[in-house]
Amino acid sequence: MIPRHSLQRLLLGLLAAVSCDSGTLPPLDGTFAFAVFADAPYGFFEEIKVRKLIRRLNSADFAWVIHAGDILWYPCSDAEFQKRFDMFQESRHPFIYTPGDNEWTDCHERIAGGYRPLDRLSSLRAIFFADPFTTTGGRTFRLDSQAADSLYADFPENARWVHQRIVFATLHVVGSDNGRERFVGRSWQDDAAAARRDSATIAWLREAFRAAGDIDARGVVLVMHADPSFELPPSHDWRAPYDAFLQVLEEEVERFTAPVLLIHGDDHTLIVDKPLVRRTSGRVIENFTRLEVFGSPDVGWVSVVVDTSRADLFDFQPHLVRLLF
């Protein structure tokens, strides 16, 4: 992607550097925290880092842990899927996951095994979303799932839950042109599946804000894998696959008015900014914040501390994991 340069990103990068391997401070009274990471582990040494990451998270007080996609690089075998699933179940906290592109849309690549992407998605759903209405991990809680809707029964990965009048939702939006990247052997079935998933995701996005309106929510938190290229014009080749989603996001965020946080991975760069603008005026939509978490070769997590007494709700504490032998 196009490099992004901002003082805020620089400051966060410095904070992450000095926070290497440090523990997470427990939240103050009246707050809660959750941890999020993405785009790891890629390879053997990063597997060691992720296991260390999970041990560190297990020693802290988190409401849940989220993986925002790209759980591997290659291969895309059922055995690797199961290996990752078992690794994440070492979390003593509830564990929530939304898919990335590496584990299915990119699996046509020879290095990944030369699989059919839709076949890989079916296997991924069978392993990670066998019960779409419950988190995994050592402790669990109930989820709402888009699979409960007969129109979208084949999207168990799109989940929603509410905590302290904040609505949380995962959205299956991935890199590689949102699953539309061309490859040898791509068929009309792949194109139709991408269009249907986009439709389901937009419906689930609207449903999240409807649920927030029903309870007069304090805020909304959305989690997906892809960087949707906020900074590019709608017609740009990199943004076009996400533009229908972004139009609805813009509409819903402006209508909602309370804080909205979008968390994603994909570019492996730690960023906190306000990139959503009205396409008609170019005005920044101030109640929207984006958190992009870092990823391979940097393995770590961001603690998102939620303080419901604050108007802006969210504070971010990044942490990197080092290997010390």
C-alpha cells in the first residue's frame, strides 16, 4: 500500500518500541480492556512469539482477545488451520477471530498449496466457526451471529456482542482486493461469492448500527482484516473493491454521532488516526477512529482500554513481543 506518514503514527511507533515485552496495566475502576493482534504468526519463530504473546495476555486482565485476520502465511492446509486454532485456545480469555486473506483468498498461490480459495474458506469456517454463537478460548460468552438469519446462514464468522452499552461486531472484509484479486483458474463462482460476501457484510454493518440505536449505545467497535484504503479516491483500483462498504460506513457513522472505532490489520503498520471523510465535502468525520495493528515481522498486541466516563471512550497501549533465548 501507499506509505502513510503522520506524527501520530511516529509517536505510536515510539511508544510500541519502549513498550516491548512490558505487561499491560490493569484498567482503572469503571473501565475495561481488550487485546487485539493480527497478521501473525508467519513461520516458526513467530509461532514462538505468538505463544509468548498469549502467555502474557493470560497474565493480564482482559475482557477478551481478538485476532483480526491473517493467522498464517502458508501452507493453507487443514492441519495448519487446526494448529492455529489449538494455539489460540491456549488463551484463558474469550477468543474472537475474523478471517484474513492469507488463510483463504490467497491460497491459490503455489507456495500456499495451490488450493481453491472457496474450498479453503469452507474448511476455515468448519474449524473456527463450528459454533458461531459462542466465543472460543478458556472462558466463553455468547455471541449474536449473522448465521442466525436464514438469508445469511453461510456467514457464521460475522459476530456481534454488547458490553457496557458498547456494540462490537466482526466483519468479513479481507485484503487482496476484498477477495476479488485475479488468479489463474478464477471462476464465476469466485466472483459471485465475493459479491455475496460484500452484500452480507454491508447488511451486518447496518445491523450493528441498528442494534446500537436500539440500546442508545455509548459507542460501536468494528473489527475486520482489510485496510480499505481510506486515503485513496473512490475510483482508485485499490479502494474500489471496498467503496460500497465505505459509503455505508460513512452514512452510518454520521447518523450515529457517538464514537466509532474500526480495528483492522493487513498493512502490518501501527496507526491511530481519523481517516474517514465525507466524500461530498472532504470534511473529517470526527466521531470515527481507525486503529490498524502491527503484524509480521513485528508480533505484538494493542490493549484497547475503554473508559465509559470519557467522551472519546478509547485509549491504546501497544506492546511488542521479543524473543530472548
